[in-house]
Amino acid sequence: MQANKETIKDAVVNCLRSIYDPEIPVNIYDLGLIYNIDVDDELNVKVLMTMTAPDCPEAEYMFQEVKQMISWIKEVKSVDVELTFDPPWTMDRIPDEVKLELGLL
């Protein structure tokens, strides 16, 4: 199958769903820490993400893990991960089905 922007984006989401926040038993994608995934025509990937708190002790580790996991996708040419705290993460970013699993609803 020929890789295209959509298949690469799906592969990136799958990678992100394999990375878990060490303090909350939810992957970083479903936790709402990923603000944007952009795949350009040359299959370069840019991810805009946040942490649950600006002083998260695992921030550097998770940032590097995101970059490394995406770079393992064979067709991806380059990976750029940007960390932002604007807007700050809130629990409103967690989908209701995940909140239900966590007992928050």
C-alpha cells in the first residue's frame, strides 16, 4: 500500500496511543495532550502537544518518546514535535468515554 498523508496520520495516532502518561493510566492521545498532527506532502510530521502541567517531571521523557516513536514509521521523512502550554491542558480535553473508564463521570 502506498503511504499518503492520511495513512501516515493514522500511523502517528497509533504510535501516540502506545505512549502512556506515567501518572494517569491513559495514553497521551486519548488524554488530550496532542493538540495537532500535521503531515505535509513530503510526509514530514509535525506534532503540537502539551503536558498536564508545565512542571511535569516526565515532560522531557515523553517529548523524546513521541519523537522517537513517530520516527520509527518507515515512510516518515522527518519529525518535529513542539511543546506548548497555550492553551493549558484541562480535563475537558479528555473524551467522555475515557472519563467514564477513569470513573470521572
